[in-house]
Amino acid sequence: MEKQRTWVFENRPVIISTGTVGGPFEANGKLAADFDVLHGDLWVDEESYEKAHRKILEEASMRAIEKAELKKEDIEFFLAGDLINQITPTSFAARTLAMPYLGLFGACSTSMEGLALGSVLINSKLANYVMTAASSHNAAVEKQFRYPTEYGGQKPPTAQWTVTGAGAAVLAQEGDGPQVISATIGKVVDMGLTDPFNMGGAMAPAAVDTIIAHLTSLELDPSYYDLIVTGDLGSIGREIALDLLKKRGIPIIESQFQDCGLMIYKDNQPVYAGASGAGCSAAVGYGHLLNRMKKGELKRILLAATGALLSPLSFQQNESIPCIAHAVAIEYTP
């Protein structure tokens, strides 16, 4: 059963270009240099935060297409999603982009869900060019899942800060760039947690389940990868995941196991337990991590994006938080 969860891409789809966009908080973070576009305010010259959310996804997508020296008409499928009700920012961006569109909802796991499914389309030769993307906007998402930022509601130390960011990648049959080697599809794991301010703790078991399934099905030691990166467990979830991996007998080195939510911001930024949001792993993965690969600093990474599949309604009904993680292995030798 575990092997059925892992796809090995014999034709090795190539990530030929990426586009990343961030907001003002990300512009002050550790990875500012890895963004293609950074905005000075959350409004992005739009009338609402939701419209700003749509706009940063459009910008990331167009930047990826331009860097690939392609036109919108060359993209055969657009796979993308976000966290807002009915993924409306993504659907409205797809309206602007006017490409064949498959909307995805995997919460913060959407980035790797899209990359895995896009790689299937390329690997099976159903398409020559596929674009996948994910995005989030701090003010829009916080307003939906917690409180409007203007409310000034206090958060506990376990809470995470939603990234204002978008990341897009263009996949192709051939070309120069990192290659997608395999992907492991997650199962929903629900440990009964109900606290929406402790997403990292809720998602950690799902991340561990997928990582172990990936290593087991491919008979790999964790040391095969230069980095195994989750997105986004934050400091709480990362510690739980490390503990669970060690209890399961997985010989992982702490420095090798990192998290996108702990990479994007500086230590003095008030982000509580770290970053989160569908745009976090997309921006960090398609920006910082792939840039490190292109510089020769990393050859093999496993990026396991995690998602909490709750809604405001399920929280109000005191439902527990179902979680999932999808992992994609990427390799590159300059």
C-alpha cells in the first residue's frame, strides 16, 4: 500500500522557471533576496485584501511564464489553490490568466500537491508545459480563520504568522533546471487536536507519516537528501515531528530537517511559532530552495508541504483538525 502512494517519474519533469512574490513583512525577512517581486504594503494597489491576494498570484504566475520565455497560450494546464473560501483568489487569477485550470485545495500542502500532479501530466506526456502555484495573504487569511488584524486579538505562542506570498513554477518535458524525481501523496491524519492556534502540532503527525512512507517505499535512508524540508510546521510542529521520527527509528539529523515556516522570517520578527500559509512553502521552495540548488549548494531535497484541512465552520462546530502532507523529491546537478 505504501508503494502505491509514491510515484516515480521516469521522464523527470523539469522546473524550467519560477516566479515568487512577497509582501512588506517578507521584504524584511531573511529570504527577501530570493523573491522576484516585493510589495511595500498589503493592499498592492487594490481595493481589498482578497483582490491583493489575487494580484500577487497573477504576478508570480506571469513572472514564471516570462522567465521561461513563453506565452500564456503555451501553458496547457494551470494547477493552483489558496486558503480562502472556494479558492476564489486563485479562480479569479485563473480568469485573468485564461489558461486551462484545475483548482486545488490542500491548505498549506497545495504547493506540493500541485507540483506532484503537474509532474504526472508532464511525465505521462499529456502536456508539454504545466504551471502550478499556491498563494496566501496575511490579512485576507487571518480575517477568515481568526480575526481581522485590525481587531488586535492576542495570539498564543503556538500560533503562526500567515505569509503574504505566492510561488509559481513552470514544468516542462525538457530544459535546464531542477528535476522532479518522485512524489508521495499523503493520507489524512487526525490526532484529535482542535486548537486552530496550534497548527504545527496538528500537522506534525501527517508530515511524519508521509516522510516515512516516502523513505520506505523507495528504500531510502534520510541521508540520501541534503535537506528534508517541511512546510509549515513552525517551531512547535518541527520539534514534535523530530521526536516522532526518532521514535519510529528514522535516523534523521536535526540540521538536515528544516521547515519553510522557520526559514522565511528573521528571529526578531513577531511571528510566534513561525510562518504558515499556502504561499509559504511555495515561495520558499520555488524561491530560496531552488536558488540554492542552482548555485550548487543542494543536490537533492525532499519538500513535504503540510496542510490543515479545517474551515471556520468546522472549528465553530468543535471539529478536530484533519491534516495532510504531500512530499516531492527534487534533484539538480548544475
